[in-house]
Amino acid sequence: MNLYIVVEGDTELQVYPAWIKCLAPQLNRIEDAWDVSDNTYYIFSSGGIPSIYNHIIHSIEDINSINSREGAKYDALIVCIDTEEGDKQEIEDRILNDIKSKNIGFEGFDIIVFEQKVCVETWFMGNRSIFKRNPQDKTYRDYIQFYNVADKNPELMGTLINEWKKAQFHYQYLRQMFKERHIKYSKKNTAEVEKCSYLEQLIARYKDTGDIGSFGRWYQYMSSLK
């Protein structure tokens, strides 16, 4: 199995390779897409929305060129993207419309969209062992009173602050969770969530409750590659 993976931002570029080692250790990361061989994956960050949509088109063209030669080929183009205020269907419709408008054909590989609902930090909030029910920080207490992510599905949480979009609030909520545990987290400092033990907590949450379902879909796919 060979995967060409397009992720939305630098956070995913740090976390996904670590998680792939946990779930599918037989896959080896390559730095150049043209170096594909048996059981390899190539991954890069698109730099966010909306640029990811242009990169998806370029990735399809890239895979078409690589797969047209003799030798190892890509089996799937994996797209990992935040839904933010939208949903998976809107994302898939835009990708299909872009493919049609560019008149780009593709065959011999699948295009699979894994939505991060609302954002990747929403997934990270699914770790119940990090959650502290009686925090010292007032801001964190206000967040919990608004929506308790240990008891309710983080994917269904809105925003407490009207000026913020849901993804912005989810990010700040997660940071408060970590801060209460004296753990630093930022989009460039993701060391805690990269751990297999952290991933296992998310898997347990998904299996126990069905929460963070978009994470569950990604997890099931990656674990099936063993």
C-alpha cells in the first residue's frame, strides 16, 4: 500500500507521521513523492484553506505522472482537512467540481477525504485523561460550564465567544485543558498529542462512546492497513 497524503497545516504534518508509526508501522515515509516503493507514504502540508484545494489538483496531476511510469504506484490520495463551519459533503463537492473544471482524469487510485470535524484540535479534546473536572483557572471553568467535552462529543461543540469561529474556540479550549495539566501545546508544539499513549486514549473514547466519529473513520482506515 502506497499513500500520497495532503494535510491542511503544520499541526497535521507533525502529528500524522507519529500516529502512522503507531497504527501502521510498516509504512515508511519518503521525502520525495517520486521515491515511492512498496509500503511507503508521502505527506505534505498545503498551508491551509483555501490553498489546499489547489494542492489537491496538483497532487492528482503528480500521481498521474508517477503512476504512468513503470514501478511502484500510489494506491490512494488521502486528503485531511478541517470542516470548520461546513461539512464533509461540501468539501467533497468542491473537490469534485474542481476536478471537473480542470478536466483532470484519474484512474488506478482512490481519492479519500478524511474530514477533521471541526478541526484537528477537536479530535485532541477527546482525550478524557487530560480533562480536569475541577480546574483552578476561571476561563477553563467557564469553558466547561458552556460545554463539557469529557461528557459530550467535542465535534458537536459550538463557540462560547461570538467573535470566534468554532475552530478558534476549540483550539483555545484544548490549550486550556493542557495548561491546567501544566502541558504546553501550540500548533507548532504538538509533542504531547504525538504520543501513542495519547492516540490510544482517543481510540478508547471513540470505541466506548462513538464520539469524535471523524477521527474514528481515519483511525479505522489506518489500522486496516496492517
